[in-house]
Amino acid sequence: MTLKTCEGESVQTPVARNRTRPRSARRRARELALQGIYAWLVRGNDDPGQAGEIDAHLRDTDGFGRADTPWYDMLLYGVVKQAPGLREQFMPHVDRALTELSPIEHAILLIGSYELVYLVEVPYRVAINEAVELAKSYGGTDGFKFVNGVLDKVALQVRSAEIEAASKRRRPN
């Protein structure tokens, strides 16, 4: 899919690598949100108002109807609105400047952090795993390892009680 930047340049949204399994409606929503957030980042200004224009383009893509639309809306608009605070959550765990992150990794970290911080009904392992799967499908060769490491640390900050409870359940008595 092609979107326009602020300067009128065309931007290709990311395309997933090989797929062997059908995607769930929620995974499809995450993929579409990733495309939208990627386009928003590539446009280069953090204006949340651009989300509506990007959203309109994405709704015209093939397969949009198979996505969990409320989840997609929540992720796209939530991430765009909360981006500065989400970056504060993950940047202490990143070993480079924000400008040096690939837009794909940046977008995936925003989505994963959003789910960890704001969507407590999603188990922390699911939020991290979904972000890792996005990184495997859309990111660089080892980008998923980076995403996993950063989001593990974010989870320790924002979901410590859940992690501790899960750890106690796994320990033999």
C-alpha cells in the first residue's frame, strides 16, 4: 500500500514475509495498525491529526474487513495519541537514539508498549509475543530479538505483579 508523506512523497507501507497460517482478526488488526503507525512515523511529524487520513487509506485495503476493527481503532489512535509517553516507557531500554530505530521497530515497540501499559486484559506474554511476531513478519532479520528484549523490560516495569504471579504459578511448592 502507498501513502503520501507531508511533502507529498509516496511511502510504501510494510509487507509481511511468507505466511503459512491464517491470521486471527486481532492479529490482522495489529498488522494494519502497524502499517498505519509506520506511515505516521515516516511522515515525520508527530501530529495525531494525521491518523484519520492514514486510517481512511488503510480501510480501503484488501482484507480490512477480516480485522478486529475496534482493536485496530484502539491501537492506531491510542498509539498515536500516547506516543510520547510510550516512548518514555521503552527508550530507557533501547541502546541507541530514537532516530536510529527503524520505523518498523519503532512502530512495533509503540504497539507492544501500548498493549502492556493500557490493555491490561491482554496477558503480558501475549502482548510481547504478538509484537515479536510482527517483528518476525515485518522487521529486520534479528529485529524480533531486540523487540523481545525491550518489551520484556517494559513488562517488568508496568506488569510486575502479573509477572510475579505467573512466576509463582510455575514454581513447584
